[in-house]
Amino acid sequence: MKDFDSLYFVGAGGIGMAALERYFLAMGKRVAGYDRTPSELTDALQREGVHIDFDEDPTLIPADCRDPERTLVVYTPAVPDSHQGLTYFREHGFQVLKRAALLGIVTEHSRGLCFAGTHGKTTTSSMAAHILHSSGIGCNAFLGGVLRNYNSNFLLSKTSPFSVIEADEFDRSFHHLRPHVAVVTSTDPDHLDIYGTAENYLESFAHFTELIQPGGALIIHTGLALKPRVGDQVKTYTYSRDEGDFHAVNIRKGNGNITFDLVTPWETLKDVSLGVPVTVNIENAIAAMAACRLVDAPLEAMRDAIGTFMGPKRRFEFWLKEDGEHGKVMIDDYAHHPDELRASITSVRDLYPGRQLTVIFQPHLYTRTRDFAPGFAQALSLADEVILLPIYPAREQPIPGVASEMILENITSAKKFIYSKENLIKSIHLSNFDVLLTAGAGDIANLLPQICDEFKKQKH
């Protein structure tokens, strides 16, 4: 990396790209890039010093990024090969790397704590980063969500030997990593547009476990179909809420709090209270503390950090929480896989038993909707009322016959609707919600302020 003065990121507004941009800014490099549309994240990056254009015209590439000997080009798989900027760089002899390859280079000489899984990896890796940072051990953290504690998805330490990485299985990106400690939270099939079959998906995780460095460790959730392939010099530990080498006992819930005792192979840490008190975070906290314990994080520091952890944005984030037994509640969650959605809805039910729950869900990707429509319908049927938005396509082209109606027809809730984004706000104005959960990985996030404003106007 010493050979390069500048880095140009194609897809600069992606959450994973943003962490790398911030890292290289901190290293004193010139950083620029392209993204399709402005966002809150690109606004923040521009304020921090990243030059971002929103037109792929190669003539807009800054002069600092036009020397192939001094500029490294990084792209995300979501960007098509036909992109004019990428074409320019490739035709003019620039070195062009995928984001995952660059992350592998950055973390190659650190002791990486890498968190993989179909779901849970953003929150779990964020918890671990917060533990190491607040304990004084420190880390360089490259995360898939903006931490509310720091208003960033990147933490910097120029002295710590540790890095914390959200290990993304999309496009087999996590195969570029060499973990010191690897955590696997879940292996429910996803990204079948990439992998084709559930077997191929599991094989990809098995290969990930082969990449753990000698002297390292694997921490794996109990009961997974995954068969790890770790080396002789790699230790394996299990975890879950109720069993495994790391697990919880004496779980206490009440008054909006969740507290438990953490059992490890060596000791029991009493009275761990969740800063974000939802049931799914018990297991997330166990996995994060297990990884940090293996790199000698102090017990008291772990307990304090879990208690002050505010969570990543869009991971069970409260937008409205009125006082009183019947106060209005609005929660937003990034859930975009059936198991994530089920866990999110179950957590809301657990927090607010007996309340009327409405879920507004935006399906993400045509392929994921095609592959998992029955699972989405089953999860959403746990709600009293369901409102679906049209599918958010992201990188995909429409697939004939694949639409949100595939999910709607199998939902068993008494009230179920499909609204366009434009009509959604009108429907909220005419509704009378009690507890509202919004979910999805698409641009539903852009509607949250309006949804919340309309919800506040309702009268019980």
C-alpha cells in the first residue's frame, strides 16, 4: 500500500466501502470515488474529506486519481462490469481490486476477529469492537453498520494488534480473510443467486473455517449444519443462549431490562445487562464476549461495554418509545432474511406481550423473494397486521412472476396489505397502530422519518 498515494472507490457509498475509505483517510491517503446516488453516508464521507461524484463519466475522475502507478482502484461486486469508470481504469492499466481483497490486505498482518453468518454478524462484530475499544485494548474495526455509540462504522487504533471485521459471505468475500478468531453465528441458506444451492452455501462457510491462522480459534453456534474444517492448531468452541462452551444462565427480564450470567470454560461473569435489551442480543453478546475473552479482554470491561452498547443503526433501533403502559412504539430493523425477520418479530412480542403489532416489510431482491417467499410469509404471520412494499431490486433486474404478492398470499394474519411507497404514508395516516415494526434492507430507511411523523399524529 505504500506505493499508492490515492485510492478511488467505485461504489463509495456502500457501508463496507465507507469503513475502508475512513481507514485510508486516517492513513493520510487521498480518497475519492463514485456512487449512484447521494445518501446520509455519502454526505458524511464528503464532510470527512472523500471526493465523491454521482455520475460515472470518467472525465469527472479527479486529477489525483489519474496516475495508474500511484492510484489503487477498489470496487464492490454490486457495481456492474459495464460501469464507465471501471472500464476506464481497466483500459488504462490501473490495479483494480474487489473491496474484499483490499480488506484482506489491510487485515493480513493483524490479529483479526472475523464475524460471519447469515444473520447476527453486524451486531456481534459491533459489540466486540465496542468491548475492545472501551476496554483500552483497542482495534481497527470494519463494520457493516453505523454504531450509534460512535456515529461511524469504523474504529481506528494505530497501536492495537487487533482488527474486528464483519466477514461477508456475499460473492464469497470472506474467503479473502485470514482470521485469528472466527465466529460463525448462523448458516441458514441465503444468496442463492450466487451459490445456487444450500450445499454450496455451507461449503463456502466450511472453506472460511479453513482460513483461520494456526494458533487461532473458531467459535461456532451449536446445532449448525456446518461441518468446520479447522487445522490441528486451531481450537474450536461452541456457544448459544442455553448450552455450549459459552452460554447464559440466570436470565432475568423485567422493567425493560435483560440481565444474565455468562458461563465461559474458565469462569462465570455475573450480571451482564444488555444495553439494547432484546432477546436476540443475548446470543449476540455471548458470541462477542467469547471472541474478546479469547484475546484476554478483562471480564469487568466486557460487562461494562455490553451495558453501554447502543447498537448499530437499523438494528432494532427505537424511533418512538412513548412513556406509559400503552405508549406508542416504533422500532426499525434491517431484517431481510426470513429467520432474521422471525427473530425480530419474536423479540418485539417478547418486549410488548399482548400489544397489537403491525409490521411494514420491504422485500429485498427478486431472487431472495423467489427463494424464500414461504419463509417470509410464515414469519410475518406472527404479526397482527402486515403491510408489504414492492420488492427493492438493488443490483437485480426484475424476474417475471416474482413480486411481493408471492408473500402476501401466504400470510395468515387477519389484516394484510400491499402499498406503494407513495401510498404508504397515506395508509398510516388512516390507520391506528399500537406497536409498529419496520423491516427490510432496501430504501425503506428513507421513509422512516415520514412514517414516524405520521405515527405520532395518530390518536389511540
